Amino acid sequence: MIYNFDEVFDRYHTSAIKYDFKKERGKPDDVLPLWVADMDFKSADVILKALSERLDHGILGYSDMDADYFDALKKWFGKRFDWTVSKEWLISTPTIVFAIFAAVRAFTAPGEHILIQEPTYPPFLKSITDNDRVPVINPLLSRDGKYSIDFDDFEKKIVEKNVKLFILCSPHNPVGRVWTESELTRIGTICVKHGVTIVSDEIHADFTTPGYNHYVLSNLSPDFEAITVTCTSPTKSFNLAGLQISNIFIPNPTLRKAFAKQVALTGHSHPNIMAIEACKAAYTNGEPWLEAVKSYIYENYLYVEAYLKANLPQITCTPLEGTYLLWIDFSSLGFESDRALDDFVTNEAKLWLNSGSSFGAGGKNHMRMNIACPRSVLNQALTQLKEAIHRRL
Ligand SMILES: Cc1ncc(COP(=O)(O)O)c(C=O)c1O
């Protein structure tokens, strides 16, 4: 194997959010971290080499996206998603969360209603409430652990609340769904019908498991293209979150102008030089590494699934169609509150996972586990969980 994803790196004392701030985040020293969505793998050598060459040059001045940068993006999205992007659609922001906050201000006024689906990636809700807009929740339906969209509720709430903006997570964090072409078409059709702008957060687009295809919503029809802001980034795919770069595509010039204005009002102008180099290298030469890491993570998923079946039939995980985040259901263990479940996972299993309640109402009795780590770490986590649950039974 060319890549050794089994290698365990010590990430302590590297300023890593995942490891180094336990006390500040109210966690005991001895918890094993499988929470925030970055990977415990070294990024691709081709990217590290490009970064190192830029450092060797030694000048880290103001920089911008050049023709090579756009060319790398165009080839990547063309090859992987059959999506032809135009240069003028592109606006760079430091992060996708930054872009979502800007989009909320660009496309709605204070007091207006914005639709999201729960369970939700927490910054979606925060971008609405922190900007004095009003969240409208379309709860995802869960049947036997598989999630789907309640389209009747989706359309009814848009009409009743005069919703102006919908923030879509595709593929979905935390429930791991990769929306089908037909689900995305229904979403787009309803939003076109009622004049709703869509922010489609597709940061997890590269992470689909075998048998699942990611479709770029904006690419499904010219009508969808006209109402959609597509948020993309190489940072999840190539483990570059600390570099902060995202590529936001907005074909509609009116939406683009409004968005660009909000970005400019934050004072942001140019991307980070190291992020530019990393993104170019990732999209030009990083595909073999990405495919290898995806296979490893998929094996991790199969490993967890088999482990739970054999050792912990009381808890189940949602089928992983996309992302590297497992959504685990603890309801049959009968914890009296989310707080009690959190306490158990933290203090008995000694794990640092994301608490389901942080994803909104639909997160009750759930935990999110990041499985982008060496298998030995995953095995350690599962052993700790098994021993804690067996002590409790
Ligand atoms: C759906 C989703 N959007 C955005 C982000 C964060 O991206 P960024 O660091 O570019 O803000 C994450 C990270 O977990 C995510 O899951």
C-alpha cells in the first residue's frame, strides 16, 4: 500500500482543536477525541510538497487565485461531478461557515425566515440567529435509522413562513445521507416555485461510499443554477481545515453581486497563499490519495458496523452514504436525558464525541463519531464504549 493510514500521529501540542483544548471545552484530560470533522491522517504528499516548495521560496506576500488555480478547480469539478464551472462564478472565502454567514446577510433581511433541516450542522442555525433572522425547521424523517425529507412539511413551511432562503447540507452532516437526484430535483423544484434562494453546502461532496453518487444541485437544471449558491472546499477532502479556503460558485450575477458585497463588508479580500497552493495541488494531483483515504474510511465504517452488531447490539449507526461522520443511536439504552448520555460517553466510556443534542431536536439520544482515524484508534474507542456499556447493563 502506498499510503499508510494505520500510522498513529501524536496531534497533542499542535494547537489542534480536536486534541489540545480539553480543559477549555470542559472535557477531562483522559478522553479519546473522535469529534470535530478533521482527519487524523497526514494530508497527501503532493500537497505537503507544494506547501514546502512555497515555504522554500520564502516570500509569503499577498496572493490571489491565478489561471492555474481556476484550471485545477474546473478540471476537478468537471471530472468528478460532470459540472462545468465558469471563472466569473467563483468567489473565494476563508471558510464555508464564513460564506454561509455572508449569504444569510446577502439574501435575507433581519426578521426574515430561513429554512434548515434538523438534525443540523450547528453553524447553520447560528448563522440565522446570530444575524437576527428566524429559523424555520423542516425535521428530517427517520425510519429504521434511515433519514428522508418530509417534502410536504418542507413546502408547507416555505409557504406559511414566507421563507426566503434554504440552507441545504449535501451530503448531510450529521445523518450521512447522500441525497439522490430525485430528492434534489424535488428540493430545487419547490424552491424555484416559491422564489427561495438555496445555499447548498457541498463540502462533503467527495465523501460518498460505494454505490452512492453526489449530484451538484445547481448542475441539475438551469432553473436550479439560477437560484443556487454552491459552497465547495478542498479542506474536508484533503484534511486542510486549518488552512481555511473555500470556493463559492454563484452563476446568477445578481446573487453573486449581493454575496460579494457582504464578503467585502467583512474586510476580507485575498485568500491565504498556503491555502492557494494546497488547493491547486490537491485538485491537480491529489485524487489517488483521496480515493485511497475514502477506501480506508469505508473499511472503518464496515468495521464499526460489524463491531456494534457483534458486541453492542443495543446501539446502531445510521447507514453511511456520505461524509466520515457516523450518527449513532443510543436510545435503547434508556438514558433519562441528553445530559446523562453525554456524561456517560465522556466519563464512563472516556470518549469525546459530538453530542447529538448540539444538532438540534432531531439529535436526541444520538452521538456523532468521526471515523477518519487509524483503525487501531477506532478499535480503542469501540472497546472503551463496549466496556462502559457492559458495566452499565
Ligand atoms: C456541512 C459542513 N459545512 C461546513 C463545515 C466547515 O467548513 P469550514 O471550515 O470551511 O467552515 C463543516 C465541518 O465539519 C461541515 O460539516
